[in-house]
Amino acid sequence: MNTKLILALLFCFLLIASNEMQVGEAKVCQRRSQTWSGVCINTGNCSRQCKQQEDARFGACHRNGFGFACFCYFTCK
């Protein structure tokens, strides 16, 4: 009976401890691409260029004024 009680207490402790752990998420900041020129139509190409030329996490085409521009996303500092 003691082992059942110990296992139950251990289970409760692990359950409470797992709820207390916090996961740190890095914030993402965006800015218009400094290397893209022209209208952004293909998000895949935009993302590739942001990663390769601007060391961004990813990129995407978004509406900007009357057209679409390439925006790069970085980990905020």
C-alpha cells in the first residue's frame, strides 16, 4: 500500500511541475525586404531571398499600398 501512495504522490508532483514549466517563445519582427525589387507575387521566392540574403527566419508577400511587397521576418532583439 505504501508504494501505491508514493506512486500517486509522485504522479501528482509531476503533474503539478509540468504545469509550472513555461516555454519561451521568441518574438518575431517584420520589415520590408531591403534586397527585393518589384512586385512580390511568389511568397516562396520572397522567403528564399529573405533567408539567403538577409539572414531572416522566413519571408512572405503582403499587400503594401496598391501592390504587394516582400517582407522579411526576424527574431526580435
